[in-house]
Amino acid sequence: MSTSVLLTGGAGYIGSHTLLALHATGLKPVVLDDFSNSQPEVLRRLEELTGAPVAFEQGSVFDSDLVARMVDRHQIGAVIHFAGFKAVGESVADPLKYYRNNVGGLTSLLATLQGTACRSLVFSSSATVYGDPASVPITEDFPRQHTNPYGHTKLVGEDVLAAVAASDASWRFGVLRYFNPVGAHPSGRIGESPNGIPNNLMPFVSQVAVGRRPFLQVFGDDYPTPDGTGVRDYIHVCDLAEGHVAAVRHLLAGNPGFTVNLGTGKGSSVLDMVKSFEAASGKPVPYRIAPRRPGDVAECYADPASALALLGWQARLTLDDMCRDSWRWQEANPHGYGG
Ligand code: UD1
């Protein structure tokens, strides 16, 4: 029998792409999602893409009875904990929402799992835990810092896992530090569907290209980078999804826990992104230079060598692939899953 993997937040952007990757390798995804930042329509599309029903329960990671029941019924071998909030600005305005959901949700989930047979969990961490790095590329042993409550919840989440693992050797945790996930499934059927004005670069650029917004604001052109704009490690969400499959397989094979960067190792600037998106879409992406965004760093990109050495995983897709797939999704779904 194939092993079942519980995806908390499995209807979200990264969760939904990971579900397809797990399905393709013969693992059996089981979704728990409360639709606080996703739509039921994604499940219908996942069923269409996999040709199979999606095992799904609507509910919260705080619902201990529900989680325990799902773990037992599906004989869950590992959990991937995607369910978390990720908007930096909102976390500054409403920190308790973030500490409650991101930290409280994790501790509640772990406490529930403690009463079940499942002891393996993959955690969605972020390159945000490196704060403003002293140099690039970033290796996993760089010091961790935080500059906002969202970043702090990821850092605390990592610390919670370390403490729990130290308390009981049967736990095994895979901590994945995502760099900048972008793009969409090549089918154009699933992708990122942000509510309201997007905070992140790629969704904003694609909404400009499709005509939903008049222009992009480029936050700063005086950084010490080749063209003066911020440099990031954009990673195709399908590559990221494969990283989760590799992480889960590694834990299921009985290996010890680990912490790895999931990035490409290549930095791209805001203007690189604009150019690549214009080429992929054939549409202009007008932009205006605006002041730096508070809290932004000049350059952030991964050294992804550990993930290759440990998990045999590396990113394969380029910035052009990311823009092409993002555009295909945006063009076919100008309002995301909302129509
Ligand atoms: C941001 C968060 C980070 C979080 C990540 C999640 C901040 C300060 N950081 O990272 O904590 O983990 O999202 O994906 O919010 N840019 C523009 N115009 C825009 C939007 C962005 O010029 O309208 C620039 C930014 O200045 C930056 C680059 O594009 O140089 C990427 O920005 P973004 O997509 O928001 O990602 P991060 O800032 O890396």
C-alpha cells in the first residue's frame, strides 16, 4: 500500500502543487484545509489533473480530534505543514493573528501527532529567517534574524521543532527554507491566487501584464546590485514541490531530521523579472521607480548545495520557465480561482 501524506494547507499555492508532485510519485496526499487563504475550486482542478478524487477534510489544524482521526484513518506516514499565514505587512498590523496561527497551529499539530503513530513532519520555513544576510549565497549555518512578526513565527517554528526533536528521538523533522516561490503548474489550471493587492513581485507583475493594474512600482533602484534593484532567488513552484517529495521520501526512509535551503542558487533582479515577463507574455510591463520598501534587503539567494547532497534534489527550471507558466495561468485565470 502506498504511504499517505497529510498536507495541512494543501489547497494553498505551494500545497496544491506539492499534491500533484506527490501523486505523480505514487505517494497518497490527504488534504486538510480551512480555506482561510484558498478556494474549494482548487480541489476540483486537482481532481481533474490527477484523474482521481482528492482525499480532503475542511477544517483547522487546531481541531485535534479531526487531525487525529485523519492520521488514523489514512495511516498517515508523514505530515507536510503548509498551513500558515505569510503576509509580512499584515503580520506587523496584526501580530497575534500570526503568532496564534503560525506558532500556535504548529504546537497544536505536534501535540495532536504525539498521540498518534506519525512522527515525521516537513515544515515550511522561509529564507526570511536569514534576515539581512551578511553575504550571498546563503548557507544553512548563517545566523538567523527576524525583522517582522511573520519572520519571527518561522524562526520560532524552527526552534519549537528543534526542542521537540531533542525531547524525543522518535520525531524526525525536515525544515525547508523556501526562497521566492513563483510560477504555476504548466497546465495553467492551478497557480497563485492572491486576495487583494499582491505583496510579492511576480503576482504583481503578472497582474500588470494582464491589464488589472496600470504599472509596477520598483521599490528602489539604488541598491548595491548590478542594476540597482533588489536581487532574489526565484524558484519555480513545481521545483519547490519536488523538493517536498524528496524531503518526505528522505524522512520516510528513516533518515534523521534536517534543515535545507530550497532555492536555485541564482539571483535575479526586479528588472530581470520585468524583462523576462515581457518576453514570456508579449505584453508590456510598465514600471515606475519608487522608494525602497522598508525592511527589504539588497540581495538574497541560496547556496542550494545541501539539498542536493542530502536529498538529491536541485531546481531545474529557469526564470523564463517561471514567467511562461505564470503567464499561462494568469492569462487563463485573470481573477485567479475567483473567475
Ligand atoms: C517577501 C517578504 C518575505 C517573505 C516572502 C514570501 C518582505 C520584506 N519580505 O520577500 O519575508 O518570506 O515575501 O514570498 O515583504 N518588489 C518591487 N515591487 C513590488 C513588489 C516587490 O519592486 O510591487 C521588489 C522587492 O523590493 C524585492 C523583490 O521585488 O526586491 C521581491 O519582492 P517580494 O516578491 O515581495 O519578495 P521578498 O521581498 O524577497
